[in-house]
Amino acid sequence: MEYDLDTGAHSVYSLHYHLILTTKYRRGVLTEDRTQFIRGVIEGFADKYGVTLTNLDGEDDHVHILFRAEPTTDLVKFINTVKGATARRIRNEYEDELKTDLWGDSFWNDSYCLISTGQVSLDVLKEYVEDQRA
């Protein structure tokens, strides 16, 4: 098996993660346009955290975010930034459409699911996400 490895000054690594975020109250407010909007927001700051977005997909009440990280990435800080930045931006962009389903400043549930994945698992996850789209 051949691995796709990243390198640092004194290291070789392959750190892949699967992050799942659900909307507050599991409201079905995510559309394809909103999911792509979220992707754009994350891509705008991911480099700052040493993160490369691999895939982002989901359904109307949750998103699956696959990403690669560096060993120095502060995952909690990155996830909090993802949740905060995407919530603010999507609430501002779609405020009128969301106010009946989500009130106040809420958009995401407080909790999240983060799973470390190996490259074999990552390939399986990518296939699963692609199959779900078809």
C-alpha cells in the first residue's frame, strides 16, 4: 500500500479527520447552496490553521467535513472557528430565510463529532459520500 504523506521540517505524517456538525435542533436548513457557502467560508481560513479541506458534504441537518491537518494544528481551536465563523456568515447571508427555523444567534448544536481516520478509512469515507450523492 502506498501512503500519501505530508512532510514538515523534521517529520512525516498523515493526519486525516472527519468532523460532523449538526444544526441546532436538527433543523433541516442546509441546502446545497448553503453547504457550498459553508465550504467557501472554511476554505477562507483553513490555511491559517494548517488544515486542508478534503471534502465537505451533508444533508439538510448536518455536514461531514473531511480534512487533513498538521501535527501542530490546534483541533479544538479550528473546530470552534469553523462553528463560529460559519454560523455568523450563514446567519448574515440567509437571515430572513432562517429566522423561522432558528432564532437568536444559534446555528450549530453545541456538540460535534470528530473522528481520526487513516488513509484507508478516508478512501472508504470519500466513496461513501460520493455514493450518497448519486
